[in-house]
Amino acid sequence: MELLPSVYSNSKRSPHLHLATSAVSLFSVAAWTGDHSLIHTSELFFFRALSRTRMAIGNSTECKSDETLMAVLLLSRYEELIAAKDFRTPETIHLRGAIALVNNWEPEQLESFLGRSLATSVQSQIIKSSLALSYPTIRIPKLWPPLLYLPPQTVAAQFTVAASKMVSLRIAWEEAISLPFEKPRILDIMTKAVDVDRQLTSWAFSVPLNWIPVPALSVPQSIRDAGVYRDRCDCYLDMWVASTWNSFRDCRIVVQAILLGCISMLPDEVPPDSAQHALTTIQSLVDDICATVPFYLGSQKAPARFNVESVEYPSAAARPISEAHRRSAPLIGAWFLIPYLDSICCPQLGLCEEQLNWIRDQCQRIRRIYTFGHSFISNGRR
């Protein structure tokens, strides 16, 4: 999304990008203001964007443009927003379309900053879609990771490299369980899972000091009343950093779940406490995700609209809450949380019913914040 302003302003002849941008923007305003008539308007823009994007894809030149890939990613984002509203799993039709476009790119398109950034966005979306344990991951691009030959330059890019290996691991695991049991294959996956988990853990120890979460020292009662699980509350540099940490935790949860699957197939090949160690690790990671809820939502229980000053947030001496966070978190904080709460609201992880109910309550809370109703509707989700 951070690339959108520059691409949008330079795309005078890309109506599909303009329409897709309008669809996402109108939906976001509807969520913030409670004006649900805008949702219908956003749907009209979505279908118009869909039609024009299909036309662009059918053009041999436009199908390889940055603007077309950006438009498809925005359509994928719209699918995510609609799914979040209904608390159901988002479709991956447009993410698959983005993968197809990247597969047809010329090699030189990955040499520009914008091309690399868009390819990284597709890579990140594939990682995100692979975190839902109850659903199969999607087909990855021909070149995976798409920027394999480029050294990661940032902390987030280094995480993406490690997380991409989780995607490959999950694909291998899904293939293995679809085939007749073969001990060497499962042992190989178990070895790879241990290696991926080690790489993810190494990333966590490599982050700069200002990325490390700090336990809150001041948690107003209004925040406790809104939702704090077992008195755990951490503060972060900003919402994006907190989201990267939650992605890291979600990736490790997937890896640990795969390890549990391998252990159940080969109980005599591992130490007797291996399964319990994996379950304990999952529990710790889930607790860490729950501890980000107060940072994102604060005391908010309803739409803030233009009264963001009324929302209180936890703070720590080393992580004071910035004015930027106070202004933006009431509007977009819950969007950051939705996919992670969905991932951990999963009976297969062995969580206690108390925690599962708390997570469901926070999902209901998000629906109230974004004015999408007061009851939790699973719509087929776990």
C-alpha cells in the first residue's frame, strides 16, 4: 500500500488501477464512519475495476505493467477486507492472478525498485495466505522466492526470506500427507521443519533493539475492561513492527504444527517430550500474539470516527505511545489484528477454551469497531 500514491499519481492511463483504488478506499471509509451505503458503492467500483483489469490483462503490453499488477493486488486486498467484514477466509483468486502476472514478467522488470517492491508484495501475500492452517496453501511462482538472488537489505526483508522457506515447507508437507506414507519423506520434512524454525528464531535474535517488544508499565483500567489476556500487554515501536512480529509468530506456529504432524507419524524417532515441547512453543507464541491486542486496540470498543483522542493505550518507559499511533490505531489498528486472531482461533493448536473464548470476544469487538454487526458469525471458519 505504501507504493500506491506514487504509482497512482503516475498512472494517468490506467483506469483499472484508479477504480481498484476507489473500491478499497470507499470500503475503508465505510468501516471507519459506519456509512454502510458506501460498501455498496465500493462494490460497484470493485466490479468496474474487475472488468477493466481483465481488459488490461488481455493486452500484451498492459498485462506486464506495474500498474496492472498493483490493480490486481488491490483487488486481492478488497477480497481480504470483505472477508474480514464477514469473518470468513478470503478468496485467493486475485492473489493467484498476481502470481500469474509475475510469472509472465520479463527478468528486467525485477531490476527496478518498483518491480522488486511489487514482487515482494506478492511474496508477502503468499506467506500471509499460508498461515491459515485449516486451508491449503496456494501455488507459488515459478521463481520462489521471486527475489532469491537479491540480498535482503532490511530487517523486514530478512524475515521475508525466512518466512518464504516456511511456505516451501508447508507445500512439501501438504504433498507428503496426500501420498502414501513413506518414512524417509516424513523424516526429511521433520529435518527441514527444524531448520526453518531455527532460521526464524535466528531472525528474532537479529532485530535491532528498538524492534524488541517491551512489557507495558501503564495499562489504564479502560484497556483492561476492553480486553487484556492474563495481564499480558506489550508495546512496540509501531503497528507495522508489531505486525511483522505477529507474522513471525504465526510462521513458527505453522512450523510447529507441521512438526507435531511428523511426530504423530514417527513417535519412535523423536525424544518422548518432543510433542509437548512443540505444544508449549505454540502456546507461548499465541500468548505473544494476544499480548499485542491492547497495543493495537487500546480501550477502543466502538468506532472512533473523528474522536480518536478518547482511546487510551498502554505505554512503557522505553516505548511511549506516539501521536501517530494515537491518530492511526483507532482507524486501522484492528485491520492489522484480524488475520492473526483468525489464525490462532483454531482448536487444532491445543489452546484452552478460556483463551479461545477470549480470542472470539476480541473478534466480536473488532466487528463492533468497524460497525459490521454485534454477533460473531463463523461462515465456515474454524
